[in-house]
Amino acid sequence: MTTMVDVIHLLNPYHYLNPNYTVLQHLGAFLYIVNPRVSVFNKASDVPDYVIDAMPIFLTFLFMEMAILHLKGHRLLMADYVCSSGIGVIHLATNFFLYGAILRFYDWLYQFRFTELPGDSVYTWIASLLLVDFAFYWTHRAHHELNVLWMFHQVHHSAEDYNFAVPLRLPFMLKVTYFFLYLPLAFLGFPLSSTVVHSSLNLLFDFWLHTKLIPHLGPIEWIFMTPSSHRVHHGANEWCLDKNYGSVFIIWDRMFGTYEPERSDEEIVYGLTTQTRSQNALWHQFYYFGELFKKVWAMNTWGDRLKAVFYGPGWTPGSPRLGDPANMTPVPVPREPYNPILPRWQMYYILAHLFIGMIASQMSDKEVAVESWWSVARFLFFILTSMGIVTSMYDSWRWAPIAEALRCALFTIYAQYWPITGIMIFDSSIVVFHTACSLLWIFQSASALRDYKKTKSS
């Protein structure tokens, strides 16, 4: 049962800071500056969640960047920020479902290792750092060069602005599809705890790469990935495609011919080459499943159908494996982003439900250990429908008001029979809030229907 302390912790983002580390140590983790001696663990379950631990610092940097960009006169694409947040909540709520299974599979493979590496050795730690990053390079490259993996990864590239909110755009299957390709490290004798540590720090290092505020960093860019190199990776321009896959080190791109420096004579256009006109967080996670199915269905032979799945996203019959850029529609430079504007009250409404979704995703993570899968599935259904409906308001989806009214009404009924926290004051507040939201959208739906009838009659 959830306690008052649990609820207060969930509402306070700063409780995520690991008390065993200082603020400087948390900051150092963003740059992979950690002490190997204190980041060695006997069991994977002992490894701290470096990414969640860093959440308060991440949010601080996010809001600081927004303020700086505003003061510098940059246009803030609020719809993009909101969509990124919704996608992040979905990832947070879903990533634990299969992640545990893939970790157990790694542990099972580890018994067939070719050699024994001491888990508490600094040399093992350094070797694991290099090989996890090497594996990340090929894993990341595979997600761009195999359409079946791009189906998951494309959501990370769907943002039309480039800022600290972009790291929130994580595929719901990220940890599964990435960690699956780390499995060969088990045969090499790297303990699961070591691989989990470095895959987490690798992901955390990726955060600070997503900004336009940090310029070229000179000779550092010969060895390490930097924001300049990663900006190229996120570009939709032809010269940016399939470049700069590294996470910590850029040397892999230099070795395998995928390095491309940032250019000063051409603006980078961010997003997908064929950009979706939507800010629906749920749609972004899943829409490419349908695109891949349509592409496979359009092929005339089984050979081409297999190529549509296992060749690059830009492949067409008769073209090279990754497609022919000459056959692609050029991306206009610059490209006007899709940035619908909502009334301020509606934006605040969406932000409030994003916050509720984030709290619910944290609660569902805790529920896995103590509740039934049915209970967890209810949490997940609530989170997915919430993120899908509230962010669809940016797309002026005709059915969004009535869908939101129905969602809030059903949740109110549900909360009457299955208390959310077990704490009366919180559960009563949740019921009252969602009842008010339901009434609000019933009124909005009625107004929209009247306006629609007037338009039809005129």
C-alpha cells in the first residue's frame, strides 16, 4: 500500500537525487566522470538508476536552457516540448515490462562466458566502458539502418527543435532493443552489473549532447562525441543522414566512415525527412508500425518485402541498401516546424496531466514488485490514454474533447472503487479534480457540437 511518505516523495523531484552522492558527483555522471571504485557492484539490482537519480539536475538544466533561449530571442516550440514530455512519460511507464526479462537472459548467457573477468577490477571497468560504447555505436547504427529497428527509434528523431527536451523522446522499447545487442558482452565475461552501469552512464552522457547552446569544442571532438557532432546526427538534411552514431566516443564513427562535421554554411533542419504533422505523444511512439506495414504490403515479391523490413528506411526497389538520396524528396532549408498554439489555460491543463502521468508512471514501476500484472496493466492503460488524448489537443483532433471527458469520467468511477494511493485526502482530491475535468470537457464538447451544427447549416 502506498504511504504518505511515498506520495510526498513522488511529488518532490529532488528525492530522486541519490543521497550517497554529492551534487558534484551527480553532475560528473553527466560527463561520465565517475570513480570506478564506487561504481562497481556485485549484483545488477544494486546498481543505482543513474538516469532517474539525475532527473532533478536534468530538469534544472532544461528550464535554464529554455530561459537562455528565450532571452536570446529564440522561438520556443512549446508544442514540441509538450510532445517530448508526453513521450518521456510513456517510455518511463513501459520500459520496465521486458527489461527485466532481457537482464535475466544476459545473466543466463553469462554462465557460458569464454573467460572470467574480475568485476571489481579497474581494468574490467575501463574495458567495459569502451566495449559498451562500441556496442552502442553498432546498436545505434543498426537502429538507423534496419527499418524494423527504425520503427522504434524514429520517435527520438521526431522533434523539430533541438534542445534538452529531446532526450525525453525515448522509444518505449529502448532498453530492450538496445540491451539485446549488448548480449555478446556476456560471452566475453563482463558481469551483468558492469554492463548495466555503463549502459546507464552511456545514456546519461547522451543528455548534454542535445543543445544548440554549446558550440564547437575544438580538439575534444577528435575523440569524444559533442553537441556539435550530435546536432549533425539529428539533422534531416541529406548530408546529415546516417552520420555520427557514437555516444561517448566519436572515434568509432571516424574508424567506420560515418563521421560528418557540422557545417557553418548550411542550417541544420531537425526532425524526420518526412515529418509527421502531429504532436500526439502516443501517435509518435507507434505510427511508424503502420508505415512499415504499408511499405511491406506495397512490395510485389517476398524478397522485396524482406528488404523493406531489414534494409534501411529509405530503401526502395532497385536502390542501394540504405536508399538513394537522389530519389528522396529534398528537405526544405529552413523548414517551418509544426507548432500549433493553444489557449494558455489549455496548455496549463495539458501540463497538469503530464505531471499526473509522470507520477502514475513512477507508481506503476513500484506496483510491479508488489501488485498483480492486472493492476499494473490498469496503470499503464491510464497513462497511455492520458498521454495520447491530452497531447492530441495540439492536433485539433475533433474527438479530443469528448474523449477527454470520457477518460476523466471513467477514471473518476475507477478511483471510487479502487483507491489510487489509499490516502483519503489525496484520493478525494484526485476524484474531485477528474470530475471537474470531465465536466469541463463535456461543456467544451457541447459548445463544439453547436458550432459544428451552425457551420453545417450556414
